Amino acid sequence: MEHVDRQASRGARREGEPLPTREQPKGPRVVYTSETPWVNESEHVLVMACSDPRFREAGEEFMRVHFRLRRFDQLILPGGPASILISAPSFFAIRPQVKMLHETHDFKRILAIAHHDCAYYRLKYPKLDDAARRERQIADLHEFSKEVVKLAPGTRVELYYAEPANGYVQYLAVE
């Protein structure tokens, strides 16, 4: 009889009943498991680009198809590469992050992508037309190249400008 009483006092439950509070798992619960296997490797590449969603899918394709990259760091912010320039409001916040990422992920390459019709540049330079704004962005990409190597010495920096063309997005290498 004593044995039966202990079973009842432990809170034996019927199928379908929730677990008593003391038996509920603690912490976060799984809501999704990827189909992609976990790979504990990096390609040692940082991609800095703007957060504009109009260019996101094409940008992912550019990384996957053109560069054959799968596991790279991404720093996606309004204005993209311009975020580390002294004229950017994010200057003091982003530069230490880029440096920390380089120190922990050992970048060999940094890909910087600016794009057509960027809201960051439209707001920052409202008096410039599209052509002048594009020239400003390309000048800023060159400035980015000089600045980012101070934060990530020894990396190769590649600059690109994305723009719509015939219903698709083309990527231009900026020399």
C-alpha cells in the first residue's frame, strides 16, 4: 500500500496530460531544425552590403554562384560599406565590430557591395542625381577599401556595385 501511495504522490499522469510544472523542460524550445547540416568551418570571407531587400536574393546568388561561397560572415547595414566611414552615424559602433570579427574569424577576403538607388545615400545626399550619387558611392567604396584594411590587416578587399539591368541585378567590379 505504501508503494502505491508513493506512485500517486509523484504525480503519475495519464497519456495526453501536460507534464507537471516541476517536470517541464527549462529554457528555449526547438521550433525548427534546418535541412542543412552543421559545418564547423568558415571560408574566411566577410561580405559588407546594404540591408535593402530588393538586392538580397540576387546578392545571395552572387555569393553562391559567382564566388561559390556558402559559409561567410555578413555585415548587412543601411549603406553597407559606408558604415565604417567617418561620415557615417554608425562609425564608432561598427568599426570595433569589424575588427573583432576579423580577429576571431581570420578574414582573408572582404567583399564590399554598394547598390543603385540606396536609401542611405538618397537621404544623405538629397541634392545629388542618380549619376552623381553613384559616383559618390564608388568614391566611398574606394575610401572603404583604405579604411577596412586598418581594421582587418592582411585581407584582400574587393569592391562591387549592384544595379538593375533588364529585370535582373548585375554586379560591376569597381577598380
